[in-house]
Amino acid sequence: MKALLLVGGFGTRLRPLTYTRPKHLLPIANRPHIEHVFDLLRRHGIHEVVLLTSYLGDEFAPMVAAAKERGMAVDVAHEPEPLGTAGGIRNASHLVTGTFLVFNADVLTAADLGAVVEFHNARRALTTIVLTPVEDPSAYGVVPTSADGRVLDFIEKPPRSEAPTNLINAGIYVMEPEVLERIPADKPYSAERELFPGLVAGGERVFATGTHAYWMDIGTPRKFLQANYDALEGAFPTDAVGAGAGAVLADAVVAAPGARIAASARVSCSCLGRDVVIEDGAAVERSVLFGGAVVGNNATVVESIVGEGAVIGAGVSVVGQTVADGSKIQTTQ
Ligand code: GTP
């Protein structure tokens, strides 16, 4: 079975980090996020992938080469202008060979894909949507279903008290090739807002099944950080060390090769990229530092993302910030 991975969005909520790379290449436990998606697929025996690229699509080239070396077959369907989540799928029609999986590839999950495909086949569904529970569904699209899993409705961002369910669309789908004919060609079209509601309204066999496995989309700085904490705490399978991403030190810290932590510095629950330097007396807590970042003497970095090569000056305190690649922060104010 092939998996189509949607990776063409602008990732605006993760700017400025996504001005220079798609969000799928941001590091989770020091490995590009998309590699964790590849791992999940491989664990389920899925070795054929189609990347649905648009924004900064060329940035995926090194990752595609590495995946091919590890035995994956990777095709790319590129959209010169983004076609939306359904339009991107349609744009890869020529690469679809049978029942296929689709992923919003900014999702980190340990979902049991085999069980989802089994559910889909047992119901002879046209499309199956994976659902995941969230505490507060009011920021999401919720999907009520009948007892046998048939999708009844799509409700966008319901007020919390009125949400009929806390199950939201997890951005993972199984589809039959016939779905492709329901997507208009060469124009932007949304899976969540147009395709699925249209299929349900037309009485098509759209089903949904829940997963209680780990699930997190990495689309905001807060959720990107949370995904890293979860990786450090072993909430989902990751071979960060096996892939050469770095050593796991005490206090849930992953440090890539070349990272240097002064003996008097304190680092906890953080991921340090290649050649990161933490100088004397500095404190780094619940943060992700990209390659080449420097934290100066007695500086403090808490719950922050520090971009590539950024420098946090001596004595400066950075709390809850996203620091752009190459920035030099010299003041706390
Ligand atoms: P924001 O700009 O921060 O809202 O995020 P986004 O639009 O990049 O991502 P969103 O969470 O809305 O999209 C879910 C997934 O679909 C992500 O993996 C996106 O990269 C991908 N995606 C969104 N729009 C497109 C598109 O037009 N084409 C393709 N190929 N992928 C898309």
C-alpha cells in the first residue's frame, strides 16, 4: 500500500522557523519530523511513499535520498501553486495504484495503521478518517459518527459546551482510488472543508475510527515543543540514538554530535542540535536548540525554540520565545 504525505503547507504558525524550511523538517528529538512518519510507515510494512510537495519542496531532496537508501520507494508530486489538502491528493492520481493512505504529515503518532486499514476494508468504505480525542475540541473540526462508525457530520470549531463529541479529525485517511474522481482538477480544494463534507452529504460510504495511540500535530511552537518533550519521555517510539542523532544524557537531554555543555551549565528536558554550545553558568530547560546555537555565560533559555546558529548573549533570559535562525539576542527586554 502507498502512503501519500501532505507536506506542501506554508507552516505560517511556525514562522520564522518555516521561512527557510518546511515544518516537516523541524527536529523532533534531533531528527527531522518527517523521519518519524517514515518510521511509523516502515513499522507497518509500508515502504512506498508519495510526497505531496509545494512550498519549499526542494528542501526535501536530502531526506528523499536518505529514505531511498533505507529501502523506501519515494515519489514526489509537486504543486507549483498549493492545491489544498484534497487538490494535492488529486495531483498525485497518476501515482495511485489501489487503496491508499493519506497523512497530514505534520502529525506525530503511533496510530495502529493496520487496524485502520482493516476497519476500512471490513466496512467497504470509500474513505476512512482516523479520529483522536482532544480535551477541548473547540479549536478543531469534530466528527460525530453512528454506532458502526459511519460519519454523520463535520462540525468546524464548535463552542466547547455544544460539541457533540471530543473526537477530531487526526489527519490520517484511507481512501479508495474512486475518491480521486470527486476532487476537481487543477484548482485548490480542501479535504476537510470541501471533499469530506461533500461525500457525506452525497450519502457516500465515509467512515471514521478512533485511535487512543499517541497523537500530536506539530503545527504551533507550543505543540512542537510538546512533541519534543514527549519524545524525550518516550511517549512514542523513536530511534533518535540509533539514527546517530545524538546521545541521551541525564535529565532527558538529547545532544547531537559536537554539542558542548560547560560543566557548570544546567540542561534539562531539552534537545541540542549539532555543535550547540552551552557556556558556563547557563541554564537550558524544556527547550529545543537547533544546530550551531550558542547560549552564552549565565544566560537562561526556558520553553523556547532557538533557531540554527542563533546566539543567546551572556546573561540574557529567553522564556517562551521562538528565536529565528541566525539571531543574536543581546537583551532580555
Ligand atoms: P499553517 O500555515 O500554520 O496554518 O499550517 P499549514 O497550512 O502548513 O498546515 P495545515 O496544518 O493546515 O495542513 C495540514 C498538512 O497538510 C500539513 O502537513 C501541510 O503541509 C499540508 N498541506 C496544507 N496545504 C497543502 C497544499 O496546498 N498542498 C500540499 N501538498 N500540502 C498541503
